Amino acid sequence: MRPAKTTPLATTVALAGIMLVAACSPQRPVPWRQTLPNPDVVAPLPEAPKGPPKAALLLPLSGPSEAIGQDLMDAAQMALFDAGENQLELLPFDTGSEPEGAMVAARAAVASGADVIIGPLFARSTTAITPIANQANVEVLSLSNDSSVARPGVWVLGLQPEEQVERVVRFAAQNGVSRAATLAPADAYGEKAVQAFRQAAATSGLEPAGIDTYPPADSTPSDAVGRVARALGVVPSDGQRPATPPPPGGAVLLADGGARLRAVASLLAYHDVDPGQIRHLATMRLADDPSALRDPQLQGAWLAGPAPEASEQFADRFSQVYGRPPSSVALLAYDTTAMVAGLSRLGPLEPARYTDSQGFLGRAGIFRLLPDGRTERGLAVMEVNQGTLRTVDPAPTLFGGGMATLDGSNY
């Protein structure tokens, strides 16, 4: 289905004269539908002759994550259509859900003459294709949020927990919170959140009141919650309820999502951790769960992420075009594709073009790609308010020195 062309907002990414290949090209075999050989026996493929710039999309277009992969591909196509007339070609390849499928897709993308790879979605798949992309001198714009897979030439563009935690902890420290505790699952996500909490607390003058983790399989981590409640001064070590409320200026970071986040919030309430006295802080995992947004114990919680107004505008547009709401990561696929589309107007997609220190403006806000493979984003701080997110501290609109430009105009 070809998206209906609309007048883009002034703050939209790179409306850069690029044609929507999937909608406008003659009928031809779709690369990701082709049957490809086993990655262990495939021989090195000759590099295709260079022509118009090509961006390969490596996405899970089959398997358990097929629906998310389709949302990502549709968002990328929408970005190309918004960019207008251009010669950039978008070539989708199916990675499935395993690294082996991503390796096959990466080899096929290189053989098709891809100048850049957008994707994969998963960290393990990103690691698997890195040697293939490096050997072919093809940059990778991964949609994973795991910064551990970032390398020079392999950028991670997913919303990383570290930057969310740092932003919300710093904001809390500037707005009356003097001490805070952290509750997180004992997995890679929780480990990154805890590390970011320690660093942000140290640099913002916030006193760490307690840090506790729980097994990822523990759906009701009551022991960890009890320890954090006592660290916050709410429940004495003898387990008796306090006669007076805890000292003012406290907060607790809940680096989790879904049903377990709601269970943790309920357990905190059981231990008399009142959100009206102990501010709850969270990550964007909370925003991914409509039930958490309506949970009485999470009202007033602060979290950092893309400005809700921009996210809602994108979701509305996506729904109008495709007849369904997008997954939360679709917005990042849109911005990443639009960035590549805009850069292609300047000439060959050279590595140095991606790391302009002034950054780029997308629907999810400003972002810039760092030389080490990480991505820095300008995030807003929001407050949970009866099922919605209300901005309490707007996202920055500029990095130092202003925004990167394409053909002399901001985008």
C-alpha cells in the first residue's frame, strides 16, 4: 500500500527527495523472499557494481518477531516517501530471529551492493553481522538498544537504558530529590540501568540509598523490594511499620516493565512506599505497557524518552497509512531511514557523514552518532498521568553548535 503524501511538519527528519522503491519500482523479486544458502558454506560473493545509493533493511520478517519487523519496514518506507524524489533504494532482507539468519541476510545485502545496513533489530544478530559488514566496508545502523555491540562503523540507534536513566536521575536531583534507591532485574538491561544510576548519582550529588536486583524469572521480588524500602527509611530492619513518614526528598528507580514492574509497584505500596512521598522513576519500558500507565501506584512517576507529542503524531500518521498502530521501535526505523535519505543527497554515503557533531533532528527528537558506535539523544522527561505521559521537562532542541544541515536547510 502506498502511503498518502502529506505536508511534513517543520520538525520532521530530512525530507530529502527520495523515491519509495517499494511503491514505485517495476515488479521484481523481493530480496528477502529469496532462498539463501547456509551461512557456514556460502562462498564470498562478488561485490555488485555501484549505482544509485542503496540501504539494506535487515529485519525479522519471519518468525516470532515478524509483526515488529513488518512495522519497521513499513516505517522505513513511509520515511522514504516523505523524503520525496530521490534515487535511494531500500532493499529489505529477512533475518528471522536468529544470528544465523542475519548473517545470510548481511551477505546477500553486501552482494546486492548495499552502501549501508539499517538493522538488525537484535543485539546478537548485530554482533553476528559485524565481521561481514566490516570486511565489505559497509556501515551498520543497528536498531538494537544494547550499547555493548556498538563499534566504530556499527552504531546502536535503539533507545538505550543508560541514557534514559541518566536523564531522569539528573532531572530528579535538580528537582528536590536528594537520595534514591534502585530496583532492577539481574539481567543485561538491569545491569546497564544500575551502572547508569551509579554514574548519574555520583555526578549529580544524589545519595544512593540502596541498590538491589532480583532474578529475571522472579515475578514478585518481595525480598528485594523489602530491602529497598528499608534503605529508604520506610520499613525498619525489625519489619515494623514506621510511626513517622520517611525523610523527604527520596526516590526509587524501577528499571523494569510489564507485569513485573506493576508487581514491584504493588509491593512497594505494601511496604508503605507512598509515591506521594517517594518519587518513582522509570524507563521507557513503563511507557510500553498501557496497564502500567494506568496503574494507581505508578501515577506521578518520572521517566525519560522521546517527547510524547512527537511520538503520538508519528503513531497517528502510521495508523492512517497502514491501518494499525505501530510498535514502539517503528519510530526509530523511520528516523534512521530518513537520516540516510537526507545524507544521500550530499553524495556518497561516506562514514564521516554519520558522525556530524551537530547531530540530526528526527520525529523522536535530536540525535547524533558518536565515533565509538553509541548514539546520543535529546530526551524529554515525562510524568505518568492517568494513562498518558505529560512532559515536565522538554527535550533539548540543539546540541552544541546547532543542528546538522542538508543542502543548507535544517531538517
